[in-house]
Amino acid sequence: MHALARLAHVLRRAAEKAGWGTAMPPDTGLGIAATFGQERDMPTWTACVARVKVDRSTCMVIVEKLTMVIDAGAIVDPDGALAQAEGGALWGVSMAIHEGTAFLNGEVKDTNLNTYTPLRMADVPQLDIEFVTSTETSTGMGEPPTTAVAPAIGNAIFAAVASRVRHLPIRPEAVLKGLDRHGAV
């Protein structure tokens, strides 16, 4: 199958699985993103649909669900591939919403987990991950699922409350700034 056809397939399938185009509750949105990576001569095609809810009073973003479809060629170890995809997806959520530190006087501000906040168990979204059945050459599963998560979350925030966020981590202040710009507060 041609590379663009593989990318189109994962996009269509992820959108279908996530219910793309259906009505959402207030301040809830779906966002989609796709990528292929890691190596151009051995790519893994990944599509992710994020479902988020934005609390307008706090501008906190809650990632409710990630739907992913991955074409990594023939899957040799299904359990291992699923573990890699789950870990990558959750790392993507953590980097998109939670992680990040400031630098003070040339040093990182957060030097321990009591002030540095990665994704916590209570914030883990529902995951729906599907692998494309394929006889193509097996490809990498290490990090490709990570790369589509943050743009899908950003697009879902825009769908939910019309606030466009473009920097990671996505903080409530950035969501509020986008709401202010559009008079949506």
C-alpha cells in the first residue's frame, strides 16, 4: 500500500472509531492529528483523536479519551506493541498537559517530583488503540504514538471552546488567553 494511502487509512479509521462528526456536550471537543515517523525509510503511520473537556471557569483541560489507529506493518508481538502504544500515548498526554519546568538563574526550577508534575494515574484518559492488520514490513513502535497526541489535544481544545493553543505544555493561562482573544470567556 502506498504511503499516503496508509496515512489516509489510519486517519479515516481513527475518525470513524471516535465518532467524528457527532454532536458533543458543551465545552467538549474532538481533535485529530496524524503523523508518520520515526525514520522516513521505516515510518509508522499514527492517527489520534483526542476527546477533551475544558472547564471554562478554571480553563483546565481534561483529556477524556484518546482513540488511536496505528499502521506499523506486521505486528510481531501484539502485547508488546500495545504496551508501547499505551506508554507512548500517555507520555504524549503528560508532555502536552502536565510536564514542563522553568529555568531560574540558569538552572531548572523543579528538581523533584513534589514540584514537577507528570501525568498522574487519576488523569489517565480512556485509551482505544487499534493496529492495522498488515503484511507490510514491521516498523518502529517506540515513540510514534507519542507524536500525534499533543496536536490532537490542541485541536480538540479549539473544537471545544475556540481557543487556539500552540505551546507545550498547555496551561490554563494559554487556554484563557485564547478565550479572551475570541470574546468567549
